[in-house]
Amino acid sequence: MPARGTLVTATSDLEGVLAALPRARHRETSAYPIEGRFPSVALRPESPDGVARVLAAARDARAAVVPQGARTALTLGRPVSRYDVALDTTGLHRIVEYEPADMTVTVEAGVTLHALQARLAEEGQYLSVDPPPGDEVTIGGLLATARAGAWRGLLPGVRDLVLGITVATPEGTLVSSGGRVVKNVTGYDLHRLHTGALGSLGVIVSASFKVAPLPEATAMLALRCPDIQLAERAAFELRDRRLPLRALSLLDASTATTVGVETRAPATTVLAAFEGVPAVVARAERESRDVARRMRAAIEAVPPFTWSALRRRAALAGSEEQTVLVRLGVPPSRVASTLAAVGSGRLEAWAHVAAGCVYVRGASLTAATLLALQADAHAAGGFLQVEHAPAELRDIGDAGDLELTRTLKATFDPEGVLNPGRWGDDA
Ligand SMILES: Cc1cc2nc3c(=O)[nH]c(=O)nc-3n(C[C@H](O)[C@H](O)[C@H](O)COP(=O)(O)OP(=O)(O)OC[C@H]3O[C@@H](n4cnc5c(N)ncnc54)[C@H](O)[C@@H]3O)c2cc1C
């Protein structure tokens, strides 16, 4: 048996993994590249128990496992230091229990968000998560990444919607935390720990959520303001009028044009989405027109695909490997000035006001520009995270509390079985 930390790629070591898994499906490894690397083994177990057995066998073989669902966010975090086993979670595709009257649902981790929303919509309900860039994402991936978008700060985040989860630990056991009911005060909130851990502490095999009624009415508006100062004032007025806001974003001219709102610099667009009962949404539209008039902004209704297009700017297709995407976290009061500091030109920049989140995207983002943006974010009391970049730029960015991360990794995955290095743990 190789020593701990040894790179294991010899198939003979991994044959034990396969032999231990009679019911796991063996897949073509060529379908599971990550940043130019391929695993030695790819498996698609079809039950939580099967996932646990993959992990137990991998630990015995000292093999590194990368769990993966729809594979849309495998470059988040640091590059993995070892990659021996691809653990495809899409075989876990069952909706385990759905109680519309209780507004709770339990699903396996490989269920796609799209499939779950379609089932919930049959009962007039939905999982009120900030819509991700694509519908194909899996519930496990959604929880493991716990990324927020335009809804953050206006609605609860995904972490707050989880009632409980079951996780396969790196030792190969199944552990549950929380429950299926909305009132649950027993046990540790381990589900909060695994939410956002990028699959570095355990593999989520199922999760229970509270769900919400689908809104009766929606309205989406674009206010094209003459400059960023007026756009900031418009956004804060809309926020402070206590309207039923779901999203409030600022777009520079090039981002606005990309998502279909024709405009020119220095104009800045405020995108606002409202949801609720029809009378309240109608009032929100009236008040938005009033705000637009006072800020000398043109106002128009925009179709839902404008928002989908904006979300897709926060995700990258395979052909865009050289494109860099960073996320700056700043106080909401500093969002507009941060956006202005990015400047226009060859970059795209947009921001979600309530979340204090500014995205910058472009092929021309260099290490020097990233460091300058990071310094500005720090001066505002915030941070910069690299969401997507070629490997050589991914060491830039704030990794959070590395000491805490490493302690958690050493506690929950001392052998470094899962996603070694992804969480900045240097396993
Ligand atoms: C640039 C960018 C912007 C984004 N913006 C938003 C946004 O605005 N709103 C939003 O909701 N989401 C956002 N996301 C997150 C997006 O929703 C993710 O792409 C998606 O949720 C990941 O699902 P997936 O099935 O593709 O996971 P994968 O890409 O397959 O995996 C992603 C990570 O999760 C781990 N993982 C996958 N499944 C499991 C599991 N069952 N247990 C434990 N770990 C697991 C993987 O090891 C990997 O580290 C963004 C992502 C990116 C990259």
C-alpha cells in the first residue's frame, strides 16, 4: 500500500475500488476530464450505500476522489492536487419524499434542480434558491458550491432552506444531520458545514428542504440611468421603499448590451425583479416608474431571459477557458464605486446590490489587474475571489480562514480522500 499522500494512478491499486463495488457503474474515464487531467477510474453508484462503498474502497487504496454532478463548477476553488476516482453522483436521481401540505421535500443529491422544480411546480411550489446559471446543476452541486446570485440579501440563502442532509463520509459511512421537518432543534447543524464545502468534507447523498409557494405575479424592469451615480440612487430608492424585490442589479453598458438591454457608456442599467401578489407587484411597477422619472432614466419591462442571460455571464462555457471571472464582496454602500473603479472597455462588470457582490469578467484580466481589484476590495472591507481563471491565476484571491479550513479538513477527512487541495487545504 502506498504511503499517505502518494499520487495513486496505477490501475492495480484501484482495481480494489472496482471489486468492492459490484453495483456501481463503471464509466468511461474520458468523460470526466478536469483541467486537462483524467481519473484512473470513473464510477456512477446508484444508491447512497454505493457512494459510501466507493469512499471506503478509495480510502483503502489511498485514492483521491472527486465527486461531481453536472460538472458545471469543477474549477471553483483551487485545482485538486490528486485525481484518481471520478465519483459521478447522477445515479442518485430519486425524489425520496415530497409532502406538499408540509412544504418539505427530500431528494437524492444527483437530482437536477430542473427536475425538482418541475415536480414542485405541479403542486404550485418551488425551491426558492437563487437560480444558478444552468438548470442542469444537481442538488448536491448546488449545496456544495452554495453560490449566491442576485437574490442574496433579499431572500434566505440555500443554507437556510436545508432542513437536513445525509452525507457519505470519507471513511465510507452514512451520517445524517438535521431532519425532514421544519422545526428541528436536536443534533448538530452538520448540514450547514457541508453546504459550501465544495465536497471536501463528505459526499452529500440526499437533502431535505423547505419549499415555498410559487409567486402569483412577477415583474422585471430595466432602468437605463444616465450615469452610475443616478443608477446607485435609483437602486437604493427601490430598495428602501420596501417593495417585494427579488433581485436588484447594476450593469455596466457592455454587460447590459450583452444581455439584451441596448445602451451606451456611461449609462448604467438598474435591473429590478419583483414577485408577489398581483396588487403589490403592480404597486412596485408604479413606484419604479416614479423613481425612473426622477433619475432621468428610461424604463422598460424586460423578459425573464434577460436574467438568465445575466446568470450565464457568471458561468463559463468550455470554449472560454482563457476568460477570467472574479467576484468581489463589498458592503452594499460600496457596490457602485467598485463598479465604477473597474471602468468600462474590454471588461464586463455587474453587481448585485443587496448581496454586495460585484462580478468582473474579461479575457484581458491580468494578475496585476486582479491584485489592484483585490486591494480596492480590501480597502472597502471586502474580498476578491477568483471564480474562473487559468490555473496560474487561481492562487490570487482571498481563501477565507485557511487555518479553520485546514482544521476542518484534518478533522473530517484526515486521509485527504475527497477533493484534496480544492478547499485550500493543501492535502
Ligand atoms: C462562476 C460561477 C457563478 C455561479 N453563480 C451562481 C449563482 O448566481 N447562483 C447559484 O445558485 N449558483 C451559482 N453558481 C453555482 C452553480 O449553481 C454551480 O455551477 C452548480 O450548483 C454546481 O452544480 P453541479 O452539479 O454542476 O456541480 P459540479 O460542478 O459537478 O461540482 C461542483 C463542486 O461540488 C462538489 N460536489 C458535487 N456534487 C457533490 C455532492 N453530492 N456532495 C459533495 N460535493 C459535491 C464537487 O466536488 C465540486 O467541488 C455559480 C458557479 C460558478 C462557477
